Amino acid sequence: MMKNHVNIALQVLPKSKTKETYDLVDDAIKVIQESGLKYQVCPFETAIEGPYNEVMQLVEKVQEKCFNSGADELLVYVKIQNRKQGDVTIEEKMKKYR
């Protein structure tokens, strides 16, 4: 079991015949906000930081929320940065730009 903190980029592209895409994306972001994990919303994806298992559980919850909110299909892209030793943080990647 991986216990170190990872950094992922999550992009969810929902398709629905009845709901607007941005409304479904907003629902997905709300699940991320309520997770308690550190995150940063960006124009094309959301960066999330936390213990590997919690982050991957969140990826599943986001998909469930989109389907429950009216999505018929999802394209889900996940990029993971992981280290053999130590944590990966959003801050270490972004500090020189702040």
C-alpha cells in the first residue's frame, strides 16, 4: 500500500444529453473541494495532492458524482507524480511562480 503523498492532475470531460458540461464539471469540483485534500483548479484540469489511496478514491467519487448528476459518458484523464521516497507537493512545483 502506498502511503506517501502524490500529486495528480485530474481532467474529467463529461458528456450528457440533458446537462451542460460546465455544470457537471462544477459538480466534480465540488466533490474535490469537499474532500479535504489540497487542490488547485486550473483551466484544463485540477491538481490534487494527498495520500495515494485517498486521491484515487477521490477520482472514483468524482466520476460517481458526474454520473449521478446526469453524465452519460466520461472521458477521464489522470496524471500521477509519485516518488519512491518522499512526498510530491503542489507547493514545490509552484513556489517559483508565486
